Amino acid sequence: MENKNPRQESNKSIRKLLQKNWLRVVLALVLTGLGAALTGVLFKAGVHLLDEWRLTLLKQLPAWFVLPALGGLGGFISATLISKLSPSAGGSGVSHIMAFLRHRTVPMGLRVGLVKLAAGILAIGSGFPLGPEGPSVQMGGSVAWKMAQWLKAPIAFRRVIVAAGGGAGIAAIFSAPIGGFIYAIEELLNSARPVVLLLVVVTTFWADTWADVLQNIGLNQGAGGYDTNLGFQLEREYTPLVHFLPIDLGYLIVLGIVVGFLAELYCRYVLTMQKKGNKWFGDKLVLRMVISGVLLGCTYACLPKEFHHLGELQKVIAGGDASISLAICTFIVLFFSTGLAAASGAPGGLFYPMLTLGGSIGLACGIWVEALTGHVPSTYIFAGMGAFISACSRTPITAMFLAFALTKNLLILKPILISCIASFLIARLFNEHSIYERQIDIEYNDGKHRKALIHNK
């Protein structure tokens, strides 16, 4: 009897679904993109609102009282929501979707996404130094899973649409449809089949389009890429002056080597903190997040006011306006505080902190190189951002496009890619697996998902 190729069978089942229910498939992809965009935009808007409220309180009350109190309160409410309603909504969310795509039994559905939305807003808005992209990946994947269930789709298609939903979450958060598309293919699916590429690219670009429109109608405080009078516009978060010279090649490779080493050190620190947190607190998520929230609040209360709003701090770093002391201090503070936040089980991602960490290294190295040689590549900051994500996630192409999305300047792609590849190769010398793949091992070995499954039955 002839053995059937699983990949061929998968392609056949997806094509059969497209032929019989193509209209429902298209509608599912559009709704997945809309769902990912809506949850992503709501997430950013909610965090922005709580950030503004926290900054207002800091003008009226001392930081030593406001930041620990908000950190503890936000940690308590967020952890309670997760513990009572959906334990699988804790953590970054990326490892959750990756585990599902690797055929692990993982709780999925809209309840997971909604709890992630509310709990993530509360945690990050109350001071946990994490980003919205991890929750957005999980929320997008949860919406996609519901669409696949509605379609009564085969398992092969469910995996594709869930990965597409995760990529759509990245696209909505970063305004980077190409980055979201590449991320779904490079990290989540590890597949380049034409039919898969088509489904994923449609979903991620729809998510980016929906996000631009939703931001324009007031669901987010930031400027969107859509104007009711002019239509869709190119939106640049930063506009650096980019010069790429042949001599920059060597500088960028060295930067990638430095970042690769530091990024792998960061991965090991975060993973160690998560293991310690699991060992010390077990399934006591509320206690874990309350203590972490208070400790983080106390830490940031002792720091200058620049550290009270990490979004603005990233802008200072990316704009090259920070001194070398502020850049180094930013790296040290985020290095240790994001590890503590991740160890708490808080619902938040690491990509945003990674961007700031990489940018800080790029800025500090750039100042040193300029002092020693009189020349520094103008792309060092953004190359450092991409290189740090590349080394941690082991996805150099995704990292390149996420850093590129901040400037939308095509000239910056080459220098960013050079550093991304260099950091990726250095990091792989120490460990071939990404931080998220290693997080999956920790979570499953500690029985987290087994407990979540029991709770969700």
C-alpha cells in the first residue's frame, strides 16, 4: 500500500475546502483580520488610557506611592481575571500559539482572547514593562480558531488560519503587514507552500488595513495610516537620516555580534526567572503578580521620570536623543525588569522591550564607535533593534521587517538585515532554539497547560 505524504494530504484538504466553501473561507479570513485588528487596536488604546491616568496621578502624588500601589493593584486584578476565567491567558501568548501549531493540546477560543485583552491592558497599563504584541498574537490566533470552528475546517486549515491570525496580530500592532506575514511563515508555521502563503498574506494585510481604519475613527490615540479625505497614507513612526556606506558593513557585523551575545544572555535570564517563579510560587498566580507588580513599581519609583513612561523612553532612544549613560541605564533596567515581569506570568509580550533593548545597545555602541573612530553608521539604532529581536526569536527576516516598519525607509533594510543575520548566527552558536520554543518546554514541564486544560473543560 502506497504511503501518503502528510504535506500533500494537507494541501489537498485545504484546496478541497477552498473549492467547496471559498466564499466562507474569504469571509473567515476577512473577519479574522478584523478581529485581530480590533483587539490589537483596543489593546493599544486601553494601555494608552491607563498610561495617561498613571502619569496624571504622578503629577499629583509621589512616585514612591503611586507606582508600587498601581503595580500591585493591576497585578492583583489581572491575575484574578486569568485565574478565575482562563488560566491559559497568562504569559506572553506567543508560546501558547506556537504550542498549538506544534500539535499540542492547548485551550483556544474567544474566552481566552477576551481575558487576554482585559488582563493584558490592566497589567501593562499598571506598570509591567511588557509589550502588546504577544497578547495580540494570542488574541488574533483565538479569533482565527473560532473562524475555523465556524467553517468546520480540517485540522490542516485550522493550523494555517490560527498562524495567520497570529501574524495578523503582529501586523495590527506594528503597522507591519509584511512583518506579520513573514512572522507567521518563519516562526509559527515554518512553511512556504503557495496555498498557505496566499491565505496568510490575505489575513495579515487585511488586519493592517482594518487597524488603520479603526485607528482613524478614534479607537486609538495614535495617528493611523488612513485619512478620510486622502485615503491610505504611508505612516512613519521615525524619520532618521539614513546613509549606508561600504565601511558600515564591518561596523554592522560587529554590532550584530555584540547584540547576539547580549540577547542570548537576556533569553537565559528571562527563562531562568520563569523557572524560579514556577518553583517558588507554583500556580499561585495572584500572589506572584502582586509581588512582582509592587517590586516593579518600587524599582521604577527610584528611577528618573524618563522611566515612568516606557513608550516615550523608546522614542528618546530611537530618535538618538539619549546620552550614553541613559542608553546604558535603559538597557540595564529593562534587562532585569522585563525578566521579572515575564517571570510573574503577566499577560504581555517581549518584542516591544526587545526593540528598546536593542536600540539602547545600538545607541551606546554608536557613541563609543564615533568617539574611537570618528564614524558611526546612521542605522546603528534600528539595526540594534532588529538584531535583538532576531537573536531572541531566531527570526532574522521578521526582525528586519519589524524594525523597517518603524521608518518605512527602504534604504534601511540592508543594514538592518546585516546585523540581524550576524546576531542570529551568534545566538544560534549558544542555542538553536528561540526564547519562545524554550518557554514552551518550561510551561509544559511545569504542567501549566495541563492545569489550564482541566480548568477550561
